[in-house]
Amino acid sequence: MTLFRRLLGEALRAQRMERGLTLREVSADARVSLGYISEIERGQKEASSELLASLCGALEMPLSLLLHNVSQAAAIEEQLLTVPATTLPVRTGADVVASAA
Amino acid sequence: MTLFRRLLGEALRAQRMERGLTLREVSADARVSLGYISEIERGQKEASSELLASLCGALEMPLSLLLHNVSQAAAIEEQLLTVPATTLPVRTGADVVASAA
């Protein structure tokens, strides 16, 4: 199942990395505990709307852009999930040997 | 402040209306109480990621599209919030009289 909090966490983390910010810096700026932000980034906790607004502020990212990025990630995942399993290329040990030869 | 749950609620409601579904029908299909869905639509409750997935299923709407719509609504609101108040056209009683003349 495509879970919003997992994709959201990945998008938040990607933006933090792009900005070259540490969890500690975002934590101080957004006034949210470091552990909590870390759990959100790993998709383990849901972020409230107020927290999301704080994080967007600390990451200097409008909420619209964050949601756009999450929407794109969801679209990619949905496409992968709707492709019948039989059409997905399966890489076996034999392939690895063949490609190495 | 642009709050995710308010825009999300509006987007969910818009989709339900477009599908011509009642709260009762979505409630039965998503297996979520009618009152809870109603609170989510009004932006009064945060929806968990699992609930969001259920609602998307009941509304026959991929999560990516829902988030795209919310992102668009957020972008419009952000633009409105960043326009300096002095540049917004103010319609006065005199304008109304002038345009009617």
C-alpha cells in the first residue's frame, strides 16, 4: 500500500539533504524535537498539519512544493503497483552470471 | 497559515461530490465512521495514512491525484498570502456605483 507518511518522510528528508541541513538545525528552527523529526522522516510517525507547516518553514519550502513532490513519488509507486507482476523483469542469479560473462 | 488538513478535507469533499457519493456510501466502502469522515472533510481531524488510503479507494482516486489537487490548492493560497495587501484591488461602494453607471 502507498502510505502518505512514508512518501512524505522521504520528501522531507530529500529537501533537508538538498539544503545541507542537519536534523539538529531543522529541529531548532521548527521547534520540534529531533527524535520526532527523525521518526517522521523515516515514515514512522504521522505529522500534524501544524508540524508540517513548521517543517516547511524550517526547510524553506512551500507546502505546495512538498505536496507536489510527494504526489510525484506516489504516482511513480502507483504505476509500479499496477504493472502486472508477470511483465516485470525478474533478475535471477543466472542473469547476473550471464551479464558478468 | 495554510493547513494541510483543511485543504485535504476540501479536496476529499470535492471528489466525493464529483462522484455523486454520500458520506454514508463512502463510510460503508472505506469502513470508517460517517462522523469521522465528515470531520476530516471539514478539516477538523487529521487523517492517518491508512485512512487516507481507504478514502482514496472508496473515492476511486489515486493518492497521487488527491495530493496533486491539494498541492494546487496550497499553491493558490500561498500566492494570495504573499501578495502585499496594498496591491490587492479593493472594491469600494464607489466602484460598484461607477461600474453600474
